[in-house]
Amino acid sequence: MKLISWNCQGAFRKKVNAILTCNSDIIVVPESEHPEKIDFHTSKQPNDMFWYGDNVHKGIGIYSFSDYKFELLPSFNPEFRYILPFRVTGHGNSFLLFAIWAMSNKVNYNARYIGQIWLAINYYTQLMGESVLLVGDFNSNKIWDTKKRVGNHSDVVQMLTTNKIQSVYHKHFNIEQGKEIHPTFFLHRNQKKPYHIDYCFASDHIIEKVQKVEIGNFENWIEFSDHSPLIIDIAF
């Protein structure tokens, strides 16, 4: 299974063909507009998709280009509006996938971004014992742990680790949190302002099946978005 997370920075309809060249099975797309606004390439129509957002111009989309199907879990809590839990089935597999776009919180400042994820994984804690992937734009890095939150980046990593869930990128490249050498985001599309803020966390037994981890390079993707895609091949 090839899994991609890519924050398209809006206007997905103008960029969809670029990401389709990666030939993925599943794409998680923060900042995707509603699918009705997207003209998919005729030879690569999604077999299943789910979109959630406050308006048709910007939300989070999850798209299948293989036999994988998505079912939003009944336990979905819209309080964590862009952290969506799905049951994914196909190719003889069944696992949970949390599609994530960590956002601001105008009501509770301390619960925005990684704080939002912290609250969500505590709410969904009973699901963390299953085969699970948490994928998307976390808008976070250990380097910002000093900012006040209900739970910081390291707290989230530690809680997931306790549940035998680890970052695929960090495990694959044997790199510590906060010391990433492959940025996923360039502030203001400036190559001199790189950050690593997009992640895929996975249960240990899934990580054992990871064959390849790749992050799109700046030159190939900056014309489309301030984010580069995170691409993961898993031997499912």
C-alpha cells in the first residue's frame, strides 16, 4: 500500500494531477476543497473518498485509488473537527486511520494545533490498541515544546509510544524528534525557512512492514504548495 499525506494549500482542483503521478493507494489531503469542485483525471477516478470541512473551499479529504474503502467511525467527535477516525478495509486488510489537519482553536487557545491532537488521542484512547495510522498535517514539531499547550509535541509522541505507535519517518531514518533532515513545510514557500510538521504515526507491527519513506523535494513541489508530500510504502 502506498500512502501519501499532502497539504495541498488549497485549490486542490488545480493540483490533483500532480499528486496522482505518485500512483498512491490512499491520499490524505488537508486543505482540500470539496470533491465536487475537483475534476479528477479520467483514468484515475477515486474508488472511494470522504471529505469534511466548514465550507466547500477548504477542509480535509481522504481519497482511495485502489480497493480500499473508508468508513467514518460512529465515535467521531466533531469537537476535534479535523481529526477524523476511519475504518479502512481492502486487500484483505482492516485498520484504523486518523486523517489529521491540526487547526487553531479560537475558543481555547491552549488546545490548538498539537494541543488539539493531544485531546483527541486521549478521547480516542481505546482505539489506540488496534492497528492504527495517524496521518496528516500536525502543524507541530518538538522544537516548539516550550509553547503553552494542554499537551505538547513530546507529550503526544510519548503517549503514542506508550501505545506502541511510532513515527514512521523517525523510525525508518533513525532520527530523533526535532532533528529531522527532511522538511515537509516551507514557511511562505521560502526554502530558507524549512520545518518538519507532517507525520505518519503507525502501530509497531505496521512499521515493521514499511518498505520505503520519501518526502517530496522542494524543487518539484513548491509551485503547488508550501508543503511537500510524505510518501510511505507499506507491504500490506
